[in-house]
Amino acid sequence: MSSDQSNGQTTTGSIALDHDENPLNFSPARRWTCTIIVVFMTATIAFCSSIYTAAIPAISQDLNCSNIVATLGVTTFLLGFGTGPLIFAPMSETYGRNPVYRSTLLLFVLFNIGCALSPNVAALLVFRLLSGFFGSPTVTNSGGSLTDLWPPSHRSVPLALFTAASFLGPVVAPIVGGFLTEYASWRWNFWLVSILSGLVYIIMVVFLPETYAPRLLQTKARKHGIQESHQELIVMLWTNITRPTVMFLTEPILFLLSLYMAFIYGILYLDFTAYPFVFQQTRHWNTGISGLSFLGIGAGMAIATAASPYINRVYAIYVKKLGGPRPEARLPHLILLSWLVPLGLFWFAWTADPSIHWASCIISGIPFGIGFVVLSLGITSYLIDCYGKYAASALAANAILRSLFGAGFPLFSHQMFNKLGAAWATSVLGFISVALAPLPFVFYRFGPRIRAHSTFHQRAIEEESEVAAPLDQSNKRG
């Protein structure tokens, strides 16, 4: 049995989803309910990824280990987060979104309880690895859930909320975690995550329906006596597992833009250890107050999220200018706004000295936060438009590289900032971001030519055309 999805209609052989059965045709209220649940699931997992950073000194002292060993809790979480999509993204494309969400989010809750009860640093690191691994599908598959629910023309605002949840969560977490660690215990960071994720799990089980149309179609086909063979499922699962790696190694669009996105993601997680260096060691702020230094980045992310309707208008203008909804219509605003990332980095670098008022250093996070969100949202939307039905695999590859950078950057931040100082350590990152900033222009200018030689882009277009043709003929006969 095979299934295809195009233009809001899904068919397999003689079986088709009815209009109201297709998630793209859910009522606006139902689609927004699903979207809000998915966004809260994403925010909870993202919140967990960095709430740990505020507790590193306390963990080091309580569990008798060095700061570098304690920092490994960030790395192990993100390593688990990066490897999880290799398994769970293909499983969601084979068995549907909900079976994966329900099993993995429950395990995420349990392993965070394990973190809260850890008797030593080894146990804590293992539980962090497992919580990252089983938390990953909630974030990486959420983008797929939103594409299940929203057509491209209405996708910008839901994707902006998803992006904000993915990245505001890690920024807000050190603020909350700092005060919890200061006035309660570092273990309460994990109790809070367990409580929040447990509540979200209950809401998800009760209110979130399956949204993956091919899986809904398979379920309907079984009711009509059409069964997939076990062999078909195995082949499908293996194809879905290997596809992200194949795409990453053979698709220049995916490789370069994932590298760019992973770099700025790595900087964000490096900041979770760099900011304490600047504000605790240099400016002598306590753990709780130093967490407030992330408000600048958070404000920038909030501004970028609020601007998403205006970005959608820019997209609509360029759709008309380019003669249709080409992927490159997602890029024009990035050509300018990508430069906000190096601006924020250089600003932070040269205002980190204690002789300069702390407010300037915090405000420098605003342009970085804006640039971070618009780049993440723009690149994600561009990849979705480029790869169509293979977008989930492209985003899985993107998420894996992102997580590896996020896992690695905090490991060298201590040595980098101690040896180079905040000014030059951050400037090095700024110079690299300057080298990467022209990429949106490169793909806007040469994207159509590159896509013409893209195997997976061309394959997605061909398969969508094959499905659209009989549907068009059917509509004409009707």
C-alpha cells in the first residue's frame, strides 16, 4: 500500500480521506488548538535543555565534581537530543505523530524525575542523556505536525510561534533556574520540568489528534480491508532512517543552511556559560540576578516573533514578484536581518568590560535575539518549501547538526573566555558569523539554479505532480 499527499488531498489506491478527515481541512479553532498544544510541548522540552546551566556551580559543589564535568549535563542532553531524531523522525513518518509523542514524552517526564533524584554526577549525566533523547521528537516532529495542519500560505505565524517556543524556552530557563537554585535547590529545576511536562503530557493525550495524513489514510484503509505488509513497513522505516543522512551529504542547500543555523544555535548554548562568566565572575552578580542578563536575548526573540505577520506580508509581496510561491520568497528579509547576529556579538564583546554599564551589555542581546529567530524561521520555512514531502527528513538532519553544535560549544567556552577574555572570544564568533551572513543572498540569487540540480527537490516536485494530475482530471470531470 502506498500513499501520497498533495494540495490538502490524500489518496491511496481507491481509498481517500474525506474532506473533514484531512488535518489541512480541520476548522481554524481545531487547528489552533493543536498548534498551541504542540507549541507548549516544544517550549517545555526546550526549557529543560538550558535550565540546567543556572545550576552548574551548585551541582559541582553538591556532587563534588569540577565545573567542566558539571557542564557535561548540557552536552549529554543535547547529544541525546541530536541522536533521537535519527530514530523518532522516521518512526513518526511510518507510524504517525501521536504514538511517538505519547511514548517518548512519558519517558521524558520519568527521566527528569531521575535527574531530580540523582545521587551522583554519573547518574545525573545518564538521566540527562536519556531525557534529551526521549525529549527530541517532541521538538523535531512538532515542525512536521504544523506542516500537517497548515498550508504554506498560512504557515508563517504557527511556525513563528513554534520557533519562538524552541528558542525562548532555553532563554527563559536560566532566569527561572537561577532563582530556583539561589533560593531552593538545583534539584527543584528538574522537579519543575517534571511537573510542567507531566501536565503537558496529559493535555496532549486528551486533546491532540493524529495529524499525519498518510497514517490516517493507512488507518482508514485497514478498515476497508487493505493492509500494509510487514515488509513494506520495514522498507519504509529503513528508508526514512537513512534519508536524513543521505540528504545532508548530497544536498548543498541543506548542508550549508544547516551549518549556518547550527553555528548560531551553538552560540546560543555557548552564551549559557559565557553570560555567567561575564556577569558572575566579572561583574560579581549572584546566580539569580545573573539569569536576568538573558532578558535582552529574550526580548529580541519576542520582537522577532511579534513581527512574523509583517514577515508574512513580505513573503506575499515576493511571491507575486517571483511569479509564484517559490522557496526564495522566504529569503529577502534575511538578506538584511542576518547581519543582526554579528552586530549583537560585536556589541556584546566590546561592552562586556565592567567599566561599561551593564545595561549596554544586556541590550546587545536584542539584535542577536532578533537575528537568531528570523534566521531560524526563515531557513526552516525555506527548507520546508524546497523539499516538500521530504521536509521532515531535511529538518531532522538540520536538528541533528544543530544539537551537535549546541552540545560542543559549551565545552570550550570556559577555556575560550578565560584565555581570550570576553571581548576577543566573542569577536571570534562575530567574525565567523560575518562570513556566514551572505548565505541568504547567495540562495536568493542562485537558489533556482541549485534547486534545478537537487535530487530530492526534483523528486518531490515530480511526485506532487503525479498526484495532482489525476486530482485535477477528477475535478474537471466533476
